[in-house]
Amino acid sequence: MSGTLSPREVFQKLIEGIAAGRFTELAELYAEDAVVETVFEPVGPRRIEGRAALKERFALVSARSPVELTPVNVTVRETDDAEVVVAEFDYRVRHRVTGRTFEAANIQVLRVRDGLIVSSRDFHDHLALVVAGGSLPELVAALDGT
């Protein structure tokens, strides 16, 4: 299909949208029945199903995120499955509230079909974001159920 973006190109659009803070547009990169798993999410949902749910999640991130993310050290690896790419990258993070800057490691395994993400397994360093925001006590309380 000419005109359909490759998995590598879709990942590039995704990471560019995140870096530009255009979170509300990101859901359009996903299929209607997409499944996203954030494997190391400490307290939030680890599985989000469907474009509508992703749209809500991205809107929440857009409204609440205290960080600016700049992707660096990006490597995209194609696999023996033409629909799947594995992206390894770091985010250079600036926390707008605390002023802290740091890098956080990430890996995403994307399955892209007909130019849309149908599944994603995301491995992000959520703990680095929690620590930079000074929210470690809140995370411990949430994990402890108190």
C-alpha cells in the first residue's frame, strides 16, 4: 500500500508528537482496537484498550504532565516480523516544577498494521520521573495502600 506509513515512520511520528507536547493528537496514530501495555507503570493502568481510552489518557497527560521530554539516543530496530519495530531511546527530561533535568530510559515494542499502531508494549523508567518530581513518598503510600 503506497501512502501507508511503515512501523519505523509511525514510531517517528509518535516520538515527535510527544517531544512537541502534542499529546492530544497522538491517539490518531493508534488503531480503533489498539492495546497499549505500560509494563512498569507503578500505580496507573498497565493496559489501555482502544483509541477512545488512549485519547482520554493522552488528554490527561497533556493536562497534568509537569515534564518536557526530548528524545535522544534513539535506535529503531526492525524485526523479522514486518509489522514490529523495537525502539530504544532516552528522554532528556526537564521537570517544570522542580527544575530537575535528567535522562530516563525507554523501550517500546510497536506492532503497526496499515499505518496504525495496533499494539505497544512500553517499558519506561517511571521511577525516575517520580523521584525527579519529589513524589516518592506519594508513590510509596499508593503502593502500600495507605
